[in-house]
Amino acid sequence: MIAAAIGCQPKMLIADEPTTALDVTVQARILELLKELNRKNGLAMILISHDLGVVADICSRVVVMRNGEVVEQGPIDEVINRPRHPYTRLLIESQPGRKSYGAVSGPDRATPLLSIENLSVTFQAGRGPLGGFGTDNPFRAIDGIDLKINTGETVGIVGESGSGKSTLARSIIRLNTPSGGAIRLDGQDVGALGGEALAAFRRRVQMVFQNPYDSLNPRLTIAEAVAEPIWRHGIADRKAAQKEADVLLDMVELPSSLRDRKPLQLSGGQCQRVGLARALALKPQLLIADEITSALDVTTQAQVLELLVRLQRERSLTLLYISHDLAVVSSLCQRVYVFKAGRVVEQGEARQVLFTPQDPYTQALVGSLARLPSAPAIPLSQPVVTHARWLDCRRPLRFPFRNR
Ligand code: ADP
Ligand code: MG
């Protein structure tokens, strides 16, 4: 899309969240490219973003909007260092990585809830969505991965786009067929499940998808979409399911006025919350969240993360959290796996891996973060002062990343 937009050398570019779906290393390259076009060709640009780090990186002026109104505007340094409007302050304070969600750790058990052994997933050339890779060699998207998740744990997966994160997630819920290795839930081979056992598995493991529009039936209203799994799995009749759906939609804070709409009539962030409500409808034990906060602005993102942590405490939900946002992963997850080209290059305690990365690839990921100019000044070991409403945090957050 970016290539298409700059192809005819426009004088002005309107970029609406151009890097939101990208991992940090690709994002850094795209931002570099945009800066260069601005320098060399005098390209004027309106960059729309919920990521203040990105805005601070490439914009000279910023306009802060809320509810359809401009609440503040001015030179970027001035707005970020001396925000006048309370909403701007909230935006700055809600930047990921400024808060610890104090994820709860689950009981350690001999058998992990989910265990993945030596998993491989290959795609045949010619079968891809764009008609293949022009070669007969099968493409290995997952190349021998081992991964374990215990009950109640929050495990993060990070890595560049294309590193196989979504493929792994889709394999767990059987949307991709592995070419080798095993996936076990409570010791049971997931690939061998059928009939009632498979239905039970689907109740226990739910996923929120990366693209919220793709994962919802465009013909169902929001309220119907959330109620559907409840009555379909025979947990309640349609009427009771509808009531339960309302409770779930309240939980993800989706206004009642939006519930009779179809997915395409919602914003990406609203739609993503519907996906979350739907995934939670069956009270799963394991929730796989694939880049679920990437499309959300930072304040909504903070709300969704808080919701997840609350659910974890209340229901001892186990969470596999896939994200290219290292700051969110470091504040939410206990353990993390770093993916590169279908392999795990580094794994371990989340803060340790992301604060003091050992592998050069993890170091490159961490080094490419776009941030507020004020953030990197915080030394590695000094805790960030947290916002008053976040005082229930267990540990103060240490801002993990040094300046580039
Ligand atoms: P990530 O979620 O980490 O961005 P994916 O798991 O979506 O990455 O993709 C991993 C790799 O597998 C990519 O190179 C992608 O192009 C390829 N891939 C994903 N799905 C298919 C498919 N259905 N057919 C062929 N290749 C695919
Ligand atoms: Mg993905």
C-alpha cells in the first residue's frame, strides 16, 4: 500500500496508521523511507497515528484529537514535553512500557497446559494466497519449534512480520496442519481429536485474530456474533446467550449503541474488542491473542490489557500473547519466545530477555523501537514513576530500552 501510494510521486501523502500492523524493525525502515522522501522530494505528509513514539520520530507538528475535536496542537517537542490538555497527558502516560501489568503467575504443574514439540509447518508453493512463490520447494513457515505454557501463565511471542507467529497460533487451533511434531493440550494430542473431544477442545482454547474484520461474520450483528458460540455449543438457549453476550460486550466496554451494527460499520479497535468478547464467550482456559492491541490507540490498549490481567486473576486464564510490541510484552508477560524465520532464537523470563537481550536478532528488535524522546533518557535500572491510577502494580516498571 505504501509503495502504491508513493509510486506516482505525490506532493502530499496522507498516511493513516501506516505502520500500525508492522513489527518494529520494518516500521523503522518505513519511517526512514518517509523521512527521506520528505527531505529529498519535499513530500508533505499528514501522518495519522495512535503511536506517539512514531509521531515524535517523524513529525514536526502534532494535532491531538478527541471525539472529533482538536484538543491541542503545536510543535511536537512542545506538546510532548509540556502537554496542556489532560487528554494529551493521558496519551503520553499510556504509552506502552510505562506501566507494569503485574501479570500473575500460575501454579507450576508437572504437565504443562499446552506443550508443543518440534513443530514444523510447511506451505506448498502455488497454494499461498497470492499464488505461490514461483518455486516448487515447500516453504517452511515453522521450523522445529518447542514451546510450553503452564496453567495461568502469560507467555509472549515476539518477532518480525513473517517470522511465523500467526502460523503457530493457527496451528494450535487446527487451522493449519503441521507437517511434523506434536501439539498437546493437557497431554492429549490435539491433531488426533475428533467429534465431541474436538468440540470440548474448542471450548477450552480460543483465539482472537490479528485482523478483526476477517474473523467476524460480516452478516451477523455484533450482538449476534458474540452470542453465537454460546448457543451453538449448547451452553444456553438463544435468548440466554443474547443476555450473556450483553454482559461480555459490557466487559470489553463496547457501547450498547453499536451492538446492532455489522462488523464493517465499526472501527478496527471496536471490532477487535468484539473479537475478544466472542473469544471469551466460551470461558476458555487458554486464550491466544494474535496482535490484538496493534490496531488500538494507547488508551484503549491499556484498557484491554487491564481487562486481560483481570480475567487472568479471576478465571486463571492462560494467555499466549503474540505481539510485535516489545514494551507491551515486557509489561504483560512472564515468559517470552523470540521468533525469527520460523525458529525460536531466544526465550526466557520476559523482562530478562527484553531488557538484556543476548541474541543479536533480539537486540536488533529492541533497538528499532520508536519512542517518545523523553522515554529513552530513563536508565535501564531506574523504575519509571507510574501514574497514580496504576499504583496497584506489583512491581514498578523498569523501562527496558536504551536510546538508539
Ligand atoms: P507473522 O504472523 O509472524 O507475521 P505468519 O505466521 O503470518 O507470520 O507467516 C509466516 C510465513 O509463512 C510468511 O513468510 C508467510 O508469507 C508464510 N505464509 C503464511 N500463511 C501462508 C499460506 N497459507 N501459504 C503460504 N505461505 C504462507
Ligand atoms: Mg501475524
